[in-house]
Amino acid sequence: MAYFLFFVLVAVVLGLIGATADGLGHLLIIGIVVLVADVAVAAVWLSRRARRRPVR
């Protein structure tokens, strides 16, 4: 969970720098890619975790 929050924070910071700084639009793109990858990894992690619960 700590990695998820860290990478979300990194994505937000890169996005803010990329959106505000002139000529650093590539940082905005990198921030968006990091955020999407992080959400995808978290979704896979949660779906694998949900399968381990016993059916009652």
C-alpha cells in the first residue's frame, strides 16, 4: 500500500511540474503513464487478493 501511495504522489508531482513548467510537457505524459500503471498494478493486486477468500 505504501508503494501505491508513493507512486501516486510521484505521478501527481510530475504532472504538476509538467503542466506548469514551460517546455516540460513530457513530464506530464510520464506522470499520467505512472498513474495509469500504478492503478493497473493495484487492480491486479486486489483481484488476486480477493480470490483467496474462502466461500461461505
